[in-house]
Amino acid sequence: MSVWYEHKTLIDTRDVDGRGRCRPSALLGHLQEAATLAAEGRGFGREVLMERYGAFWMLARMWYRLERPVRWGERLHIHTWHRGGKGAAMYRDFDLYVDDAPVGEAVSVWVLVQLADRKMLRLAQVPELEGTEGGERNKSVLLSKLRLPGEMTLAERRLMHYSDTDINAHVNNTRYADFACDAIHAEELKDGQFIRELQLGYHAECLPGEVIDLLVGREEECRFVHGIDESGKSRFDARLILGQDIP
């Protein structure tokens, strides 16, 4: 059995912005779907883990880098595999192609969380993971906690809604990319500009009815968004780097 999983998907009208380019949140959605299907195919998906361990995968950090935007009507091919892991955290890698041409890569960090108490489950306690890592395909990219600028200003106060939630009853990880893009007013990007690189860090769950303050800042080529709750507790942070599309 191959150590990597291939997922093919068409970029359709639900995925794109007003310029016909795949939104960051939609791209994250396709990566999450590929990760979910890969885990299920290798025998450590949600259903198995819930039944045997009362646990589920929760995304802790996510990063992608694109050579150019992925566009409406293109067929995206995602190759994904995991690196194994220590403790409760596991890296999952991705290579992205349109047809056979590489267009980007991504790296994610996942943790196993027990549904009953939200405590993390060590990977060593899950024998289904043994021998399923990517080996030579493993990337060397590590996702550290983002260092935010010293000065950040309030861009928006955002209420979390039912429509933001997923099967785990918390705000879906892809929605934070929308929050970040809205906070930096991505609709105002100049012609040809696109979000070339995005990193998200998830610090605490957000639930419907909660209000999150979105703070923004800049440092050289990077734009940052930090989400905090009404008590000042960090919920997520994001770093976005813009690129120039070459027609």
C-alpha cells in the first residue's frame, strides 16, 4: 500500500472569489477533506478513533504556500501523508498539483483529543498509526508558534454563528481563514495580488454565540491577524504573505 493518499477535486463556483481564484478557506477545506479521507483509508479516521478511544483529530496549526493562485475550473490534485509524531502531535504533509504541474505545498499539525474531557491522547496509544508514515516523502518544515507584532489594532468584533460550526460543534478550522482575509480586507488587494502563503495557529475552540475581537498588524511583508475573546484569551492567530500572480 502506498504511504501517500491522492485526492482529486474540481475548483468550482463555491470555492472562488470575485476574481475566480480559490479562496484560502476553500483551499483549507480541500486539504482537510484529503486529510480526513487519507486517515479513513489508512484505518485511523474519526469513526474508528471515536469507537475505540473516544477521541477525534483536532487541527492545531496549518500552513500552505502557493506558486500561483488555484483557479476556477482547475482540477486540484492533493498528495498527502503523515510523518508520525511524538507525544500527542502528528505532522501531515501535502503536495499540490494542477494536473501534473506542482502549484504548492502545505503542512499541518494535528492532535488527538478525547471527546469527554478534551484531554489529548498520546499517539503511542493508537497502534493503528504504526507503519503508516510517509518515510522519504516527509517534509522538513516545522510550524512554530507565530510571533506577533508589538502593535496591533482592532479591525473587527465578530460574532460566532451556527453557520461557522462543524461536526465537532465548534467553529470549523477553515472559517478562521475567512476571518483573517476579512480582517485585512482581502477584497481590496491590487490586481494580480493573491495570498501566497498562510499560516494559522489554533489556540482554543470558538463556539456559536461567542464574540471574537480581530486585531491586525504588519511587519515587513507579513500581515498578522490575532483573534481574542472578551476576556483577552487568545483563540487563534494568522500570518498572511501576499504574492504577485504571473499570467
